[in-house]
Amino acid sequence: MDGPGDPVRPRPLPCYDSPDTRPPRLTIAGADVDGTREITAEELANGVVLVLGARVALLLHVLQPSVVRPPAFGMVGESAAILRLRREIERVADLRFPVLLRGESGTGKDLVAGAIHQAGPRRDRPYLAINVAAVPSSLAAAELFGAAKGAFSGADRRRPGYFERADGGTLFLDEVGEMPPEVQVLLLRALESREIQPVGAEAPQAVDVRVIAATDADLEQAIAGGRFKAPLLHRLASYEIVLPPLRERRDDLGRLFFHFLRQELAELGEPGRLAGDGRRPWVSAELVARLAAYDWPGNVRQLRNVVRQLAVASRGAEAMEVGPRIERMLAGEAGSTISAPPPPAGKTRAASGKYRDPSEVGEDELIAALAAHQFRLQPTAAALGVSRASLYVLIDACPRIRRASDLGREEITAAADRCGGRVDAMAEELAVSKQGLKMRMTELGLRPLTSTGR
């Protein structure tokens, strides 16, 4: 072809008289090709899978030339997207200001944070990571900034927080979009003054910590909804890195798949399994093509889990076997090919494979989806086909939905009496998330009455 934007017209295969010398079967984007098949520039931009003779799977895509190759930083892949990411890590590693990592769940934000630390001058100093969403709001300040002796009930000694323990090194704040508003104010002050105020302490304490934050939430939407402080976003995003989803680096899928597969097979004690039996490969080209055509909403984390499932299910088998779970996953995307156009701006992909505008979601459907997924936001958003940020907006706009933070002590206590203190049953009766209910109970000083309710 003349350029990356020109249509690709494979040359017709020659005719053969003998059946033994007929050309191998050619499949492009899941369809058999007999003769010629024009590939458009749009398809080429997204990548097209070719399967030759049911033995070879190829990805046809545009490859941008790269003059200087940055260090790998422990990342698997050679796509243009991953090379750009490595260059950004290289540019920012030796600086001291905060970095905000943004990207979908499962794209490897924790790996990038660790790479920034290891590539910088603080590599020999502490590196600590905390998932902010997993810390109850009542304990977040003490966990991050520490607490003086006697600051609260049970504080029988001085407790250093994450900032003090990471002094001189790096602190990775994962899921920073879930940080309680009152703690956001304290974090902003710590970033601006480079001082922390431990809970119950009389004087601030100077710290030297490089902060790397990460989120898959739409922080601009959270600011509009009053859930996140705009000044904190500006401070955290002194430099912002956006991680590419796996569907935007499909040419890395084969590398990642076999990288994870070799690890899993070594763990299972079958490192030579990939060699096959000499007559056919252990992993079929058709399976690789189906994996490449899948959109991977869970990104690299989902791919690794799928590889483990395949390896264990195929243990001792002569060829890789696709179990019912993986078959259902791939069948659910049967109508989606690698060359499908991207979703319209502002829309995400539902589990059914369709893209939806949040305005299409009615109140009854929203409430039913929340109840079906125990009021957990990520699976609810995926089921509805909207982003988690859009789900927040839909919830705020629905008068029939309330948050766990709206619950009062008497209502929670009454529900606990009826449910025997079991948080699962209480959350279902009160129509709130289990995690939100537990956080609200902690704020009110309440505890489950039974161990099974924790």
C-alpha cells in the first residue's frame, strides 16, 4: 500500500489444479475470504485479524516508526501506545511533583506507579501503596497522616501514617477519586505545605514524599457533583498520564497472552506444553484470533485471569481447551470484531456489546440494575453500558435512590435487630451497598452484631 490511510487490497491467491496444493483457507475479521477483500483505512486503524490455514493468526494494523526506544520498565509490549507510556515514565521519573495516573480498571496503574518510583532518584527509599477506597472515611486521616497517643479510643501509642512511613520516598494513592471530602482537604494541605498534621498532634510535621495518585473515575464529573475538590485535582495532576486500554494496543495482546501463559504453565509444572505434539500447535490460531477480537473491558488484569483459567482447564491436555466460562465470555462478543468502529464520544460498552447514552437509562432500570448487583457501582455501570461517572450522575438525579451516608443511627439499628446484625441482609433491606453501609456504621460507631455480618 502507498500509505497508512490507503485501503489494503490483498493480492488474489493463484489457482491450483491439484487439491493437495490448494491455497490455505483465509479468514479476515472472522469471515472466510474467497478472492479479494478490501480493508478500509478505518478498519486498519483499529486492527484486523487474519487467520491463515487455521494455523497462523496475524494482526494487520498501522505501525508508527519509533527512532528511540525507551526502557521497558518491566512492561510487556511493543505497541505505539505502550512506547508512548514508557517515554512519559522516563520524562517524569526524576521529578518531585505529583503525578496523576488515569485509565480504565485493569490497565496497570499500579505497575506504572512502581516504574516511576524505580526509575527515579528515590528508588532506594520507601515505596508505599494504599487503596483509598478500602479505608473507612473515619480512619482515612489517621491511616494517611498518623495519630498521636490518645487521639482516639484505642490509640494507646503513637501511630505513624503512610506519609511519615514513606518519608523520602514515594506514596501511591490508588482510587484517589473515592477519598472522603474531609480527607481531601487534609491531603491538599499536605501537598501544598509538605507538612502533615497527625490526628491529635499539637504541631505539624515536615515530610518529603513524592505522591502518585491513580483513578478510573471521571474526576471532572465528581467535581461537578461536589464529590471531589477541584484544587486537589489541579495539585495532583501536576503531570497527568493516561494509560491506554488493551483494546487500543491490540498488537500487544499476543505478547501479553504468551507471557502470562508461560508463567502459568511454569507454575503448573508444564513449561514445555507450548511446543505442542509436532503435528499441531498447543494453542490454536482460531483461539488466538477470538481473543484478539474481544474488547477486554477488564483490560490486562482480565487477560491474565483468562490465561490462568485456560491454563488450569487445559492441564495435561494435548491442546488448549476452552472451558464454558471463557466460551461464554467470547460468545458474548461474537458480533464484535476487531475492526468494529470505536464507541461514540461519551458512551461506553455494555456487557451485551451495545453502546448506550446515559439518558437512555430509566429510573426503574437503574434501580433494578443496582439491586441485581448489590449496589456495587462498577458491575452496575458495566451492565447498564454507562461509565461509572455517568452512573454517579444518574444516581444523584434519581429521587428514589439514597446513599448509605443518608442513613441515620436509629434506622440502621432497627435493621440490625431485624437482620441479626448481618450486614449483607441489612444492606439488601436498606437498599444500599454493603461497603457503604459498613463505612456509615463505622462513622456512627456501630458494629455488626454477629461475626458473619462483617
